[in-house]
Amino acid sequence: MHDTPSDRTGLAPGWRWTNSFATLGTDFYSPMATQAVAQPHWVGVSASAATLLGLTPEALQTPDWLNILVGNQTAPGSQPLSSVYSGHQFGVWAGQLGDGRAALLGELTPPPDHHGVAQEVQLKGSGLTPYSRMGDGRAVLRSSIREFLCSEAMHGLGIPTTRALSVIGADHPVYREQPETAAVVARLAPSFIRFGHFEHFCHHNLHPQLRQLADYVIDRFYPACHTATTLNGNAYANFLQAVTERTAKMVAQWQAVGFCHGVMNTDNMSILGLTIDYGPFQFLDAFDPGHICNHSDNQGRYAFYKQPNVAYWNLYCLGQALLPLIEDQDLTIAALETYKTIYPVAVDACMAAKLGFPEVRQGQRELADDGLRLLAADRVDYSIFWRRLSHWVHNRENNAGTQDDSVRDLFLDRDGIDAWLLRYSEHLNDIPRGLAANLMMKTNPQYVLRNHLGELAIQAAKNKDFAAVAQLQQALERPFDEQPQFASFADFPPDWASGISISCSS
Ligand code: AMP
Ligand code: MG
């Protein structure tokens, strides 16, 4: 452990860099050095992520921090490293991957009086690593802004995610389909370990390392697994079950809010059940269960409605990787099977809240499914439907007798939605007044990061105007609050939005 000298880093004394992942040894990573870029400049800073580290945006926006978070300067005490992992990509074993463009700076621990929480700090796009393969180790500005905004938007929605402290642009050329410029996102998480880390060591028959990695994760994040008496008291089976549970709950939240991840490869699955690696993701505009948000996903493997099954498939890959430690196939399967009970329970709970029900009700699943069928048939805007329904319930409770057609106006099938609203009203009748609307307003967001909103902010940022990034972030940080100054962010997407094509190119 090293104290960080305040004169060199702009940090007040007391913030410490450590790196517990590095203590695993060099079978798990390669030390590396980030590569400098010219003219770094702040594109966005998350005040809320900074608070996690006990920092204010002002304390963060110093030249020293700028240089540290873009990779131009190594913070004294940090030991940048890139970790090795493997994984299944689009259902196929892809072999060794690793942090091809990410540098783990270490864990930053704020002083006790700053009310922060230790976080790992990882730079994405900070240059070549030993795992860069054919890549350049860089990330472009557009995808970095998307990751930055979406990380913070997901947090605002209450969905587990890695966080984004900052996005920093640079006058550094990067070549994709056309010349672009580089940017670096500083991500925060308790750990960036993925399913693919475990698959890596299992695949290479490195069982002592596999055990070391599992013990590391269990000790730090799943300590209850050591003493659990379920699953024959097998700690590794309990670990698998706990990851299964967290993953199921995370995906249930994705489905409820209409989030499509786009690249659910096993190397993009967090062992902590966090949403990680924002690429061609999309929040649904018109509701289409078969929506494919990744232009490169020709088979539609990661279509919206397939996400729950894909997560289960990915958990099976993790189970396979942990089998040498669990040493019992039946226990492994038993741990994974919990997905089949936890996912439906989790999604029902999410839908209950969206409908304003304090708890899951009899007939609710049919009600929700029938509602979604109507949405799909008329390609109704998903977020606008739920928000309008929340207001409709509010008006129903407060202005009884006044006609409110805002929900039915979204549909071509007026008879269908009228019948559905009538059915829904019967459920609402025995819920105490005010409760349903209140719950719905806190569950159905006014603001989600629609593709076209991100696109507009990106276009402005390419011209060095970062105001739109900041405004969007501000709106998305509190997605359930009306914030009249940002009302336009809650509008229907423009016609050109459906033409936006987001591929894996980033
Ligand atoms: P992703 O599809 O972003 O999850 O990336 C899959 C793998 O490719 C990971 O190992 C990344 O680190 C690596 N990768 C993606 N883009 C680059 C790049 N520009 N340079 C080096 N490695 C990359
Ligand atoms: Mg990835």
C-alpha cells in the first residue's frame, strides 16, 4: 500500500491505490503501461460516480486527474495491468481474449472521512495491451460517450452496472470504417471479473489457478458461500447459485425497462451480476420483442426477447468452468436450475411494480403479457406507454370522471387497449388510493438513453460541444423525475432514429 502524494496527483493526502487483483499473480494478468495521447480534454464527468470515491467534480477536474484518467500519467502507487480471460462469442468458443484495450489502475480507497467506497478504476481505450490481438487498444469518442452515458443511466434506473467516472477525448486519430478520434472512459466497479476469466483457466486445465480465482471472488464478494449449508455445503456450487441469482435479477430488470445489451458474450458477463461492456446496446423505442440492436448480430442471437435464455446459456458456460471445483455434475446443475425459478419471480416482481401493484397478483402475468402483445402489434413506444400509463393511473385516482385518452391514443387497436385498460382497472380497484401511481412514477422512467439522444450528443461532441452530453447525463441521472427543462428527451424518437445502425465497431 502506498499513500498517494498530494503534490503530484492533485489528490488530497489519504486516497490510497492498492491492487488486490494483482496479488493473484501474473498467471492472471500482464503488467502494462498505458499509452499517452495528445490534447486530452474532459468530455464528461459523473458527479455521482465521483462521490463514490469521495470526490467532488471540482476536485476531480484537475490537470493531474485528467492525465491519470486518460492514461498519460501513472498515479503514484497504482500498477496498471491487463487481465487475461477467454470466452464464448456468439455461441462459439473464441479462445483467449483478455483486456485488449483496458488497463486496471487498481483500487482507489478514499479516506474514511470522505464517505466513499473503494472501487477498482479501469481505463477503457488507453492503448495497446498484451491482449490487443489485431486491435489498436483504442476506443472511439462515439462509443465512449455511449458507454459513459449508459453506465450512469443504468445506475439512475437502479440496475446493477459498472460505473463511469469520466470520459476524456483526445486529438488522437483512430481508424474504424472512417477516421475518428480516441477517447478513454474511466470505469468503476468493485471488480471487473467476467465469466470468461473462469472459462479461461478451466479451458487450459489450470485448476489451481481456477480455484485461486474462485476463492478470491468468494472471499471478497460472496463470503456467505463459504458457510452455506445448501447444495451439500459445497462453496463453489453455492457461488454458482449466487451468481445465477444475481444474473437472473439483472436480466429481469433489463427486460422490464426494455434494455437490449447487444453482445451477451460470456466475456461480457460480470461475475458480480453487473451490466458491463456497453457496445451496440439499445433501449427499445417501438416495442418489438424480436428487436436486434447489434448490426453485426446477423442471426439475432442477442435479440431482445432472447436475453433471458442467453443469460442462462452463459451461466451454463460458467457452470462448466466451475465443474472442476464443484466436482459434482448434479450439484452444478442444481445450482444453475435456480435460474428457472428466480428469473420468472424477478421479472414478475418488476412487472408488478411497473403496473403499480405493491406485490405480484394473481392473473398479473397474463395481464402483462396481453398488454405487451398489444404493444408489439402496434409497435407502440415502450417507455412512453409505461410513463403514460403511470399518469393515466394518477389521473384516474385524482380526476375521476375526466376522460384521459393518452394511453389509448398510442394504439391503432382501440378496442384491444380499451378492453385491456378495463381489465387492468379491476386490479387497481382494490389497491389503496395513491399507492399504484406513486409506485409507477418511481418505476417507469421518463428518460431512457434512446439511440437518437446519444447520437445528437455525440454529433455535438465531435464539434467539441459537450453541453449536450452533460444535459443528457443530468436527465438520465434522475430518470423518474419530470425535469421540465429536459422534456424533449422524453419525446417520441424522430423518424431517422430507426435508421441508426450500431455495430460492434467501437
Ligand atoms: P468487446 O466486443 O468490446 O467485448 O471486445 C471483445 C474483445 O476484443 C475483448 O477482448 C476486447 O478487449 C477486444 N477488443 C475490442 N476492441 C479492441 C481494440 N480496439 N483493440 C484491442 N482489443 C480490442
Ligand atoms: Mg467485452
